Amino acid sequence: MQSFPILEQYCNYMLAALGRSELTVKEYRYDILCFVRFFKQDHGMVAKDTAEDQIDVSDVDIDLLSKVTTDDLLAFIIWLSRSRKQSNASRARHVASLRSFFKYLHSKKHLIESNPAYDLETPKIGRRNPKYLSLDQSRELLKVAYDSPIESSERDYCMLTLFLNCGMRLSELRGIDTDDIHGTTLTVIGKGNKERTIYLNDACLKALDDWYVKRETIKIKPEAGKALFISKRGTRISDDMIQITIKRLLEQAGIDTRVYSVHKLRHTAATLMYKYGHVDIRNLQMILGHQSISTTEIYTHVDDEQLQKAIESNPLASFNPDK
């Protein structure tokens, strides 16, 4: 992807200093490039009919970025809405990208005199309830994985068990080393390179024991010696392979993979803990590794079902004045 030097410096800063994921940095880079191309076209630096991907950004420097105003940013957000028909959620991400980038230029590197994104408002986003598997679906999914005749069944069942019981992210599970497990606890590295402890229940410990037995039969490459989950080639399992594995198991369990994915297993674990385990919201925040309690609060949507049942159980619920 075409870029310019200061953007690459910013992306490296995001990765190394802030510990952002590669996916997040990729999205931010895309958003900033999109704005820069819009800016050049809007200010007549290229012909109006130039295709977006044909707009050269390699010449973008601090002199050009210093000319950006809040009005330019607002014009870009409006353009995303009207021309691109982007949702509030998509435009909110662009706003977050621009805020972060110009804050870096102004407050961190002191390359521009003022921050044009300082007062840029974020479009309102309606909070959607997270998609999650029911308890019965979760049990069926685990049964499918456990009964699978394929060679990697112990590994796949163990990964699925950790996802559904511990609510960890894909990157956290992939990064687990054998020495991260200490008896009934597991240490993972989450977002922002933050370390947290996860407690392992009996199901997790049993799945791990079965996988360890199978893992001993695999010829593991030296560089993957400590990796908990190994591919058949003896390397640390990849993100893609984890996603492919979970998708296959979901399909075998008759679950729609257009709706459910690896990340939905995290939602499922959180919802089941809250709904059936009556886990305190603060404790759930710690288990999931959320920085803000407001992120964890999306799982309190399950109370809606209890509220509906309470209303329906009211003795006046069946009262009919015509009878």
C-alpha cells in the first residue's frame, strides 16, 4: 500500500510504543490515506476525475499536513456519509484515526502548530447487543469438537474449551506458551501488551491434559518449542488456522458461520458467565481484560430477558376486562 514517511513513523509508533494490533494499525493507515487523497482532490492538487487509488501520496509532508483545518476534516466526514454512504460506526472509526494521527503530529512530535482534529466530534453509534451462542449451542459445539475423528481433535477441542470458558481473544490464545500455565492459572498478553491472569476450571484443565499427551507425539520445530498450540508442521498455530478450525466446527454443529465467528465465542463466554454464573460486572471486566467498564456493560443485555419474564409473571398479566 502506498504511503508517506510520517505516516509510516506514526504506524511504527502505534505498533511499538502503544502496542496496537497489526489489524488496528492497518485500519488507521487506510483511514488516513483515504483522508489525504480526499484532501488533495478537494484542494485541486489532482484532477477531480482521478480515481482514488491513482492519487499519489508519496509527496505528502508536514507542510501539506500543516494546511489541514477542522473544516477539511468535517468536509471529509460529510463526504464519507454522502458519497460513500458510510454508517455512523464506520465514520466514527475514521474520526478516531484522524484524532490519533493529528494528536501524534501535534502533541507527540510537535510537527504542527495546532491540532485540527481536537474538536472533531464522533458520530453517535447505536449500541448493539453482542451475538452469542446459547448454552445448548455451546454444548453441542463442544461435543462436535470432542467427538471429531480427525488427527487434531484434542488440540481443536482444547482451543474451543479455552475460548468458551475463558473468553480470551484469538491473539491471546495463539500467543500462549507452555510456561504461561501455572497449575490452575494462565497468564496471557492482551491489548496494549497488558498482562492478565486467567483462572482455569476443570474443563480447561482436562482439555489441556489431553492435548499435552497428543502434543508430545508431534515433532515440534525449535522456534515453536514453547508454543502451546502447534500445527501439524510443528510450528505455532496461525491466526488463520485457528479461524478455519473454529469455522469448520461451527459448520459441523449446524451454526451459521455468517453470523458466528471466533470473536463471537468471546461474547458467548462473557454472556454465559454473566447470565448463568451471576458474575459481578467488575469481575467480568477483569476476566475479559477490558480497559473500560462501559465495554463490559454490553453483556448486561441479558437482563432484558429476565425483565420480560418478570413482567409476564405479574398476576395481572392475564387480566382481561372483557371477561
